[in-house]
Amino acid sequence: MIESPTDRSARAWVLLISVVAAAFMLVFAAVASRRLGYPFELEWLEGAGLAHLHRVLAGQALYVPPSLDFVPLNYTPLYFYVAALPARLFGEGFLALRLVSMLASLASFALLFTLVRRETGRASAGLAAAGLYAATYRLSGGWFDIARADSLHLCLVLGAIAVLRLDRHDWRASIVASALLAL
């Protein structure tokens, strides 16, 4: 079968979009990797997140009355407890918090790819969706990899959506998705 110019053009566009999408994800991974170990705040709430991590590692309560020494954020505690795991390996700095955010963002890319590929039947569409999200990194203020709970929250929400769309057992999907959303 002879390929028409329209088919070649469409394939060229799909290839170009796929390459650009992959490039945005790679640029995010490179920039985030470089920022992981930066020893100072990248955003004004990172210091408060670090204070929460210190309290978790010291076995202190997070939700206490505000004082001059500590004012709790209105975030749920999961992010800080998850960040305590790499903090035990890498120390109590920003690295542990940013690592959780970076990995959650990378997982969000994978979840977006999986969801869109499943809905469209095209891996290129999944790659475009994940790449489009990665392309918003700069526009969003670079928050995907900073020491905040936002990236983990988004990853958990996307995980819940993925479970609801991909698991054929309605009752199990509902329970798992509910648990992810509760986290």
C-alpha cells in the first residue's frame, strides 16, 4: 500500500508532538534534579514545610496551637510523614521534601500518559498529555518539585481517577480510589 502525503504529514506531526512532549518531561526532570539539593528555600512556604518535617522526625505533634516557635500549616500530614522516609537516609534538609514532590510529579506524568492512552487508544496522545502538563512547569511558578504537598496531592487524585477508570471491579476500585482521595 502506498502512503499518501496526508498520512506522512499526520505521522510527522505526531512524531514532532511526541518529541516535544518528551523534551518537556526531560527538561523538568533535569531542572528538578538540579534543584533537589539546593540548601535554601525556593519558595516562601518551604521553610514551614521543613519545620513540619523536623517535628515529624522528632516525634512531635504537627497540629498544636500556634506559638512563636511553630505555626502549623493547614496541610494534611501525609506529605510530611512520607518525606520523613527519605529524610532518614539523606538528612533533614529540603532534599527529602523536594524528592517526594519530584517523584510525585513524575508519577503524575505517568498517570496522565496511562489515562489518556487508555481513553484514546494512542500512546502518542498519552505522551502529548503528559508533556503538556510538564510544559506548564514554568508557567505554574515551578511548584512541581518544591517542598509542598501539592504535587503529592495531585498524584493521589490522578491515582484515584486511574483506579476508577482502569480497575474493572467496581467495588474494589471504589474502595481504593476512596482511600487514595482520603490520603
